[in-house]
Amino acid sequence: MNKEKTQAITSLKTAKGQIEGIIKMLEDDRYCVDISNQIIAAQSLLKKANILILRQHINHCVKEAIKEEKGDEKIDEIINILEKIIQK
Amino acid sequence: MNKEKTQAITSLKTAKGQIEGIIKMLEDDRYCVDISNQIIAAQSLLKKANILILRQHINHCVKEAIKEEKGDEKIDEIINILEKIIQK
Amino acid sequence: MNKEKTQAITSLKTAKGQIEGIIKMLEDDRYCVDISNQIIAAQSLLKKANILILRQHINHCVKEAIKEEKGDEKIDEIINILEKIIQK
Amino acid sequence: MNKEKTQAITSLKTAKGQIEGIIKMLEDDRYCVDISNQIIAAQSLLKKANILILRQHINHCVKEAIKEEKGDEKIDEIINILEKIIQK
């Protein structure tokens, strides 16, 4: 597994742990502003994981596909992801 | 527990399950664009949970604090959260 | 006019100038990545203006309405804006 | 000029008009929540323009560069833009 994927898994595992913590905070009736701040922190970890995944995807899969003259479909997929992310 | 908190827990549990699935997708070397799309879906669930938490917080805690003339601190907290969310 | 509104107008005037520049860049067939970066910069200025507007609105109008026991409607408006911003 | 660029200019001109309107709203001391909603609408137009610019850039410049075996630099630029947009 490449370095970016390993880092993405670390971010995702941390995010998962945070979300478990947030669920517990809700069950324990903890203060909502603290809960909201934890949700924002978990969102940042997901963003980080997404950047890592997309960066290595573009650097490996997309560039390779291009070399084999199969780049068009990969490029269309990147456009789709980009549109989704901008519109969020 | 109020309705919004119950719904937020449901969203968070679904997000947690998705993140477990995403980690497995990475370990199984699944296609990166599918992984990225799953991350975006998990982010939407966290956003939904955050809206639910903040809505009920403002409707209950903030309004109550205001009635007891202790609203100022709550209002400042809302401004802080709002700034964080806009800047993300 | 209060300080935040004056600062917001400055940000908005700068954003307006940037957008005029971006339109000219497109008409002059300038490099698209530079154009995209300029659009992102203009978006940051709009975010900054929105924070300034909302901060002073909450600090002045909302708090004042609360003191006059007319806070509920203002609070509902803040929830609506917050939901729009989170879902973007 | 291609269709996407023409549409982007239309969006940008509309955004510029909206921002002029927002500045006037501030000068006229109009209601802040209405101003904030107008800022959010202008942001949506900038997002739309950015999608149009990036879509045609990737479909034309990037694909062409790839065919001429000069794709690597273009791909790196796309990664940079993607990271900026995700982190916003």
C-alpha cells in the first residue's frame, strides 16, 4: 500500500474514533457546542483523507491510464468528483 | 433525548459504518474514485448531524439562556461556530 | 455605519474588482488555472464579508431583539442561515 | 470562445451585479439577514463559474497536453486546485 493510502487509513481511523466519541457525548447529554466542534474536527479528517486518496489516484492511476492512452474516462471521473466537491 | 439528538445519533452511526467500509475498501485496494465518493457521502452525514445538533441547541439552550438573561455567552459561541463553518 | 459593515464593504468592493479582472482574463483567453485561482480568492472575500455581516448582526440586532423579548424570530433566521451555509 | 467560458462570463457578470447590489444594501442599512442571503447567492454563482472553467480546462487543455505527452504538469495543477477547493 502506498504512503498516501496508509495516511488516509490513519485519518479515517481517527475520524471513526472521534465519531464514536461524539455518539457517546450525545448519549451522555454533553454540551452541544462541544459536540458541534468535534463534528467539525471529524469533517476535517475526512477532507484530509479525501485529498490523500485523490492525490495518489491522480498521480498513479490517472497518469498511468494517460500513458496507455486510456486517460479520457479517468479525466471525466475527476471532473465529476471536482463538481461534487465544489457544490458541497 | 430530543428528536434532533436521536436523529443526529442515527446519522453519526451511519457515518461511522461508512467510514469502517471505506477503511476496508482501502485495505482491499478498491477503486479510488469509489472511495472518494464514499468519503463525500460520509461528510454529508456529518453535516446533517451538525445541523441537527446546532438547531436543537439554539432552539433549546440558547433560547432558554436568553429568557434567563444569560444569552450573551451562548450568542458568542454561536458566532464562533458560524465563523468556523464559513471558513471551512 | 459600524466597523464590521465598513470592513464588509471593503471586502465586497475588492471582490467586485477581482471579478471584473476575472471577466477580463476570460475575454483575453488567459490561462484557466490562474482564472480558477482568482475565483477561489474572490470566494474567500465573500466568505469574509458574510462573517462580518453575521457577526455584527448577531451582536447588535439579535441581542437587542432578545432584550426586548422579540428574539425568537431572529434566532430562527440564524438557524436558517446556518443550515444554508453548512449545506453549501 | 467556447460555450463553458461564455456561460462562466455570464455567471461572473451576474455575480458582479449582485455584489454591487449587496454594497448598496449595506450603504442603505438594509436588513443583515437579507444581505447575508445575497452573499450566499453570489458565492453559488462563483462556484458555478469555477466548475465551468475547470471542466473545459480539463476537457481541452489537460487532455491536449496529455496527447502531446506534456500532461504531468497539468495534472499537478489540477491536484493543487482540488486541494484548495477541498480545504475551503
